[in-house]
Amino acid sequence: MVKQRELNGQNDLLLDVQGLKTWFYTRDGVVKAVDGVSLQLRRGEILGLVGESGSGKSVTGFSIMGLVGERGKVHADRMMFDGYDLTQASAEQMRSLRGNRLAMIFQDPMMTLNPTLRIDTQMIEAVQAHEKVSRRAARDRSLEVLRMVGIPAPEARLKAYPHHLSGGMRQRIAIAIALLNSPKLIIADEPTTALDVTIQGQILYEVQKLCREMGTALIWITHDLALVSGLADRMAVMYAGHIVESTSTAALIERPMHPYTHGLMASIPSLGTRGQPLFQIPGSTPSLLNLPAGCAFRSRCYRADAQCAHAPSLQAVGEDHLVSCWHSGEQT
């Protein structure tokens, strides 16, 4: 089995990642998709991982799950999950954790679903792979979670193939599969993008309920700050492979300290901005193949000065509030 260690008395600490680096070695050079990310997650806690496309959010999730391809090299100073050292886990040992203690909901449901198998076959196998139960018991559990995510006529859906279903229906089934074994941690990679607002709200309610009742922790990866602000206990903002700000959701919304976080917040429509043009962060995310020296955000930042030619480190600016910016104390 995976090597298990004590967490120095921190019994409520489920995930502890320190110094995570995931680099991809390509013909054009090294892509530093994740470069020194550290985060912690307690049991039952919901963390929103926020940032633009290409900021490294999804790769962070894949790295924790052990799903990075051959060209990607993952290194971490520490990556502990529920007492297990993931840096020492073999491929077989990771398979025993995935789908059982660890689960991931992908943005594209066809990364979860096999197009050649019926839904019931896939769900029943997912249960029986980790628990010795009868096929009937596994089928009953499958029906239960399909109802949880708002799928009408679940008995009929179990007999369908993925290509018989709409994109939104496939996504709900992928979410149901992640919930099958009541995992201790779910990593959700923008799972509600293809769903309408009503179903989206229902699924958010169900995952919050699961976290409260079962102690399941959740990392919700998204670029939608408005969505995650009503879901997450804490938020971590990523930019160019780094976490640039991390704090409680309430503190982040009330007073974002990093200029990138402030730009994301200011770009959200509100009643107060009706009829006015929304704020837009100038420029675009730099190429991870050729990141500028110093702060990666400085070419787009209204606070940037000569000091920003040197890379800032993540520093505490308040209780449980970390910011990577030389000018985080300045007024926005």
C-alpha cells in the first residue's frame, strides 16, 4: 500500500502540497505550467482555484491526481493526502486511490465516459472496483447518485450509451460517477460549464451538502469568480503557474490585495456597473515558454515599477491572507 505517515497531530488537514512544480519538456523548450504551488485543504473544506485559461489550475489538479502525461515531470517538496505520501506512490497505488478516496470531475465528460459501454456498466464497475458489493447493490447506488444530480428517468439513462445523451446530461453523469464512492477529496475542473443555471445550482447544492455531511473536501477549479464566491470557503488565485493570492472567500471579495485579483473582481458585472463598460485587464497572459523576468504580471499591472523586475514571494499580509506582490498594501 501507499506509504502512510502521521500528520503531526493535524488530524483535520486532508491535503498538504508544498512546492509543487509540473514542467512539460517540449521541442520548443520547457513549459513551467505549475511552478512552486503550495496549498493546504482541511476536511470538509471547499477551495476555489481561480484564474484565466493557461494559469495552471487544471495542471495543478492533474498533478495531485497523478494524471500528468509522460512529457510532464512532477516534483513536490511535500504532497500528502490523508496521511499518504503521494510523491512515493506507484501507478498501481494511485489507481487504488483514484475513484475511491480521490475523485476528479473533468471539464469534458468524455474524459470520464467510455463511448463503447453503457452507463450502468461504467457506474457499476466504478463501485465494484473499490468495494466488494453485489451488482444489484452497485446499481442501486448508481441510481441514487443519478437522482442526486437531477437526472430525470435515471433507470432509462443507465441503459443508454454516452452518445445517446446531450452534453449536459453526460456532464451530470460524470459528476455522479465522481460521487459514487463518497471520496474524501473531489477535484472539479469547471464541471458545470455545459449546464444550465437551474441544474448548475442543484449540483452546487448537492456538493455543498456532501462536504457538510460526509466531510468531503472539494477543490473547485474555475475562471468564474461569481460562481465560486457562493460556494468556496477559501480561494486561491493563480497566474502563470503561481498562486498570487490566497485567503478566505469573504476577505478576497471584500478587499482583493493583488492587482490581478482586483482586475478579475472588477470585470464581474454588477447592478452598480449597469450601463458602464466593464474593467478589462490589459494585454494577455504571457507564454509559459518565455516568461518575463521578475513578476509575471508586471507587463499588465498598473502598479508595476522597477522593483517588479524581481520576483516577489508569497507573503502574509493578514491573518490567513497571502499575497505575492511588492505593492499589495497599496490602495486599488
